[in-house]
Amino acid sequence: MSDSQPAAERARYVRDQLPAGGLFAGLTWRISPEAFPLSPDLITRLEALGPHLLAFYRACNVMYRHSVEGKLPSWIADYLDAGKPKELIEFSRLGRFKGHVPRVIRPDVILTNDHFFVAELDSVPGGIGLTGWLGKTYAELGDPIVGGAHGMMEGFDAILRAESKTEKPLAVVVVSDEAATYRPEMEWLGQQVGFRVVRPEELTGFDKTAAVYRFFELFDLPNVPNARALMDAAARGVVGVTPPFKPQLEEKMLSAFLWMEQLRAFWREQLGDKTLAALREVLPYTWILDPTPLPPHAVIPELGIHDWRDMAKFSQKQRELVLKISGFSNQAWGSRGVYIGHDLPSTEWAQAIEQALSGFATHPFILQRFEKSKLFEAQYLDFESNETRPFSARVRLCPYYFVVGDDARLGGILATICPANKKILHGMPDAVMAPCRVQ
């Protein structure tokens, strides 16, 4: 688009299609004249990623169950249960939910100069309605949207049908106060697909409901009215609930188990060599910061240190590491609870390590290497001057996979295009949010 006027017209069209109440409560973003381009080869690889991630979740589900049953080491379940209330742990283990895994899988994909990696996985993700609206709107401008103009709506409708086991699902989406930022986007999605969005206190009786989409985090259960009633209805089989009440499947530490030598045989049996290789290619090596003292002769794999506190002595180059809380905390989402080693003074990095170790029993932390993301040239429309503004950017891709049976279908991809000086890539007022298109 060499002519700035058509670009301005396109951006204004996108802005003018916004629902009256917006899509994110109180949040804004910059608008690009066009969807973010991805090569056909990258799209093909992202499409193939969905089934691999579904296989990973199913294997993690089996791993936890086998640990509880004594078929695998008990420390696996101990790690994954840390900090969770006993009642929730027991509920998650009910036989009725034995094979249940999340029906929406959203990885945070970071592009580097020569590959991509999955920074983390989210099974209670925001952005479903936003990505659906963006895809539909940019498709109306003629952009060939990944997943199609209605891919996100069709995918969400499919999982509600699968969960309700009816052709026309009687479904509701429960959005808690803690997740209220995302209520407008789910209300827009509900208008497109045909489901109700309710607050937890409005969830009474299940005689007219077959499926419930849980849009609240499990750490927030004490603040969610009617959560116990919903759990009881799910346990009786009165209603299907997704994502399932399985906090162990919402831990970032899951990727650490993939790299443990003690579990290599398990992963090969559950995943097969092809999927195991594909996952190890995109899921970075991950450590769980367990403060248990090592024998005198032992070292922490890959780091060559005897004690986690030795990381405090690392040079700035050696501190190209990311420390983040694993889950079950209000600090475990939205880029909170993340510490980038080489961005912090050594004293603050040492404090972050100490915090992670002292909180291990209730809030375990994980560690990953920091990788530099690829630079892109992007643009947005400055509506006041009516001019497009180019900027150097880094991009986070969020593909949304919808799980029905053995299929994990790609419904769409949200690109969060951040200024190049940002280390943590997430939605912010000076970021562009756009769907992805075929280049």
C-alpha cells in the first residue's frame, strides 16, 4: 500500500467497526491499515503445531494421573499440586474427568531470526473475541485472514457443541470480576455464535444449560460466586465445563517435565518420536526452581551450578534468563510475575531468585533462557494527523486452536506488535493488535 490515503481509509474503517462498548474494558491499542503478514510456510508449521500441543496436554494429563497412582514418581504430582487447596486437587482427580483436557489451546509464539519458540501455553486465554472481530473486520477489507473471516467463531461454536454433546448447544460463558477486562469481547463473540455471557452470581440452575465455558482462573475460586455449585453440577454430569477444573494443566512448569531425563521413556511412549522432537524444537528448556539441596557432587543441568543462588553471581550476559511464576497466582498472567535477568540490577536479580526459592512450597517458579525476538517494520495510523507512522517492532503471535475429538484446529492468529524496545511482548496502548494474513 504505497498510497497513504487508502491506508488511512482502511484503518478508519477498522476503528469505525468497533462495538459501541469496545472489546477490552478500559484498554486501547493502535490500529494497522492491514493484517500482519505470515509466510505460507510459517502458517503451515503453525497449523501442524496444534495437534502436537494437544498430544502434549493429553500426555501431561496422563503423567499427573500416573504419578498419583504410583506408576510414575510421586514428586511429579507434588510439584503440580504445590499451593493448591486440597478440595480442588481432589476434585480434579475425579474419575469422571479422567480424560478431560482444555478445548482451547493458545501458545505465545515468539519469532526469532531463524526459528520460533513457544514462550508459554495458556488454556484460559483472553483475546478469543478480539481475534474473531479483527479477523472478520480485516477480511471485509479483502485481507486473506489465517483461519478465514469466521474461523474463530466457528471454532468456539464447535467446542461448545462438543462439550454440550448437542447439535444446538445451550451454552453460557462465565466471566468473573477478576477477568472483567475480557467481558466485552466475549459478549461480542456470544452475539456472533449464540451463547450467553453471565457473571458468576447469575449462574443459577442448570436445567437449561448443557455447556459452560469457564472464563476465570482457578486461583480465584474463593472469589467466584456459585463456583461450588458449578463444580457439583459438573461432577454429577449435569453440565459440561471447559476448561476442566484441573489446575495441574495450567502450570507453566509442564514444559520442564518434557526435558527431564528420568521421563524420556514416558514421553516417547505417550508422544512418539516425531511429536516429541517437534515439541522439543519449540518448547524451550525449562527449569523448576526447587530449593532442595543437591548432593555435593551434583550440578543443575545446563547451568553447571550447584545452587540456584549462584545465578546471582552471573555476569549480565550470563543473566540472559527469564524467571517467572509457574501458575495458580494472580501474578501468573498478563506479563506479571516475570523477571528478566539481564534487565535487572544484580541486587534485584538476587532478590527475585530468593523470592522464587522461598515461595517454592506455595508458588513455584520456572526459569528459561531469554531469546531475542526478530525485528519487523510495522505501521499504524495516527488518527489525529491522518498519517501512517512506521515503527520498528517485535511480534508475539497467539494462534488459537479449538479442540474437538482428536482435532486441534487453528481458528485464527492474533499478532501483538510491540515497539522494539519492549522486552516483554503483550497488549499495551502503544502496541498494534492485528489478525494474521497469508503473505
